[in-house]
Amino acid sequence: MNFICRATQETYPLDVPRWRSESGNLLDIQFLPRLDWEMTTLRPYDLWRYREVMPLSDMARPVSFGEGFTPLQKMSFGPKTAWVKLDFLFPSGSYKDRGSTLMMSYLRDRGVTEVVQDSSGNAGASVAQYAARAGIKCRIFLPAGTSPAKIAQMQFCGAEIVEIDGSREDTARAAREAAETTFYASHVWHPLFFHGTKTFAYELYEQFNFKAPDTIVLPAGNGTLLLGVYIGFWELFHTGAIPKMPKLIGVQAAACAPLYQAFQNGETTVPALNPEPTLAEGIAIAQPLRGPQMLEYVRETGGRFLAIEEAEIIQMWHHLASQGYFVEPTSAAVIAGLQFYLAHEAQSDERVVSVLSGHGLKSVEKMKRPLAG
Ligand SMILES: *Cc1c(COP(=O)(O)O)cnc(C)c1O
């Protein structure tokens, strides 16, 4: 088990925490774990039942709330049906907890006592809660304009908040500077995070009775879920558990769709763009650091990216609420992508899965306008 630099292939031992390589590039983890399913299926229904696929020392104790193994529900769109995983039911209200539970377990085990993080909201809220659970000091850098509910969530759990008067990218820079003297627990840089979100794939495999679905429609901002899902199914594929990789579809908001544009133009890097505002703040990432990796993985599975207009996001948000699904608008964008895929591209017998990624309580202030009429 090693960290491996995405640019130079240089490797580093996993027992020394680091968030980037010596050359300053992104890291992945070299690891091909195999589960003993007979033992796994006897364990409690949370994501720690997949303990052996976590790149952690045997002695490490989980920083956990017993999270995961979220419900998988059928959802119908006219004559077509898909399955949706209810990942807004995590302790912090988003699937980011899949990554945080593993990353914070690793950091506590490695003796890290203080972290910094930057986030447009949900990753910060998640890291703040798991830092509190772990007894690790936490400082979070936020761009001005972050949802008040998400800021309250972080602060109330004891995180120190630093609001940066600038862009999302300025915020990340400020966090990296602070990380010179503490540890950067970034959900985008730290590769452990993706080995937590990969539990989404293991859960699906088990919930589909030890089979993979055909297609998975996922949010595509920084790719913390999309890349994790790829890693999980890649492991299942390379250990012979499944015969092929499922197709991955990444959903962006049309107002901020750099990956969609790169994909449509056949590019391997992500163009610079000036994003428009969008209700789907969770996927409004103008410069996704792991963008080239997301393009590569999605292409490799035969998938694609979709871009969803604001009007469709709002319409789907209301539709979901009318069915009792109280989620944030980012989740509605993903389900609008699912609906589009089902209507235009899915085969009749194709097994398609998607996700409800974030809880509605996080965006109550955004509901005021539609409620006022
Ligand atoms: C983070 C997040 C996303 C997007 O995930 P990325 O990792 O940025 O691709 C989607 N929905 C919610 C609720 C999120 O918190």
C-alpha cells in the first residue's frame, strides 16, 4: 500500500500522512484489496463492514457514527424505473461522510491533531463533524456566500471558520497556505477520501445481490463520489467479482459545466470558464482539480457528462419535494440528469442507479423564494 504521484508515478509509504507528492501533484493509492464476503455479510449494516478495503493500518480505530449502507429505492419516471440511493441520510446530511469517516480515521491513527480544509459547504460540514468526533482541531476556509445553514453546522460543531472574500479558488489557496503549518484534510487532494466514497460501489454491489448495475448517474463537481465509485467498481472488476465496469454518467449544472464542455470537445483537460450562478452549489466547481482524471474514467467506462439547465433543476427540486424527498437543489440536478438519461439513452432492461446526495435542511434559505411564489 503506497501513495503514488499521478504525474511522476513516484511512490510514498502510506504510514506517513501527506496530501500531495514532492513535485506538488495529486496522489492516488496503490491498492487492490479483496473482501471475504462470508465474513463481511455477518457484520452490522454500515460502511465499515468493508473494513478490509480501507487502506488503514490494522490497529486503526474508526472515527464513525455507524454511517452508510444507505437505502436503495426505486423511483419511476413515466414508463422507466431507476434505483436511487438515499445518501442525504448521512450524519452530516451528505455522502461526504463516506470520505470523512475514512480520512479522519486515518489522520487520527497517524497522530494528526489539527487540520485545515476548504469547501463550498458540505465537505466542510462533514469534516467538521468527524473532526469533533475524532477530537481533532479543525479550521475551515469558506468562500463568501456559503449557505448560512452549512456555516452554522461547522461552527456549532466547533470548527473555526475563515471566510475568504474571493473565489472558490482563492479559498483553496488560503487553505493550502495555512496547511504549511498544520495538515490539509482536503476532500479533493487527499486520496483516502476517495477510498471512503468508494463504499458506495461496494454497497450497490451487495444491494444488487452481488452484481453491479449497468449505469450510474452521479454528480460531477470535484468528483469525490464519481471517482470513488469508479475506484470501488475497478477493485471489484480487478478481483473478478464483476465481469465489466458499469457506465458512469457525470451530471453538471449548465451554468458551470467545464467537464461537460471538455467531454463534448474531446479534450483531456478542463477549459477555463466564467461560471454563471446556479442553485446547484454542490457541483458548481469551475476548476475541478481532478478534472482530467474524471474525464479519463468516465470515457473509459463508455459514459458521458450531462449539463442540466436551471429551469430543469428547479422543476425537479419541486417534483422531488412533492414525492416527499426533502433534498438540496444539487441533488435535484442529478435526478434531472437521471431522468434525461432514462428518457433518451437507457435501454429498456438497463439497470440504472443514481443518488440523492444532500439534505434539504442545508438549503432552506433557497426555498424562501419559491415558497413566496
Ligand atoms: C459534494 C456534493 C456534490 C458533488 O460532489 P463532487 O464531489 O464535488 O463531485 C453533490 N451533491 C452534494 C449534496 C454534495 O455535497
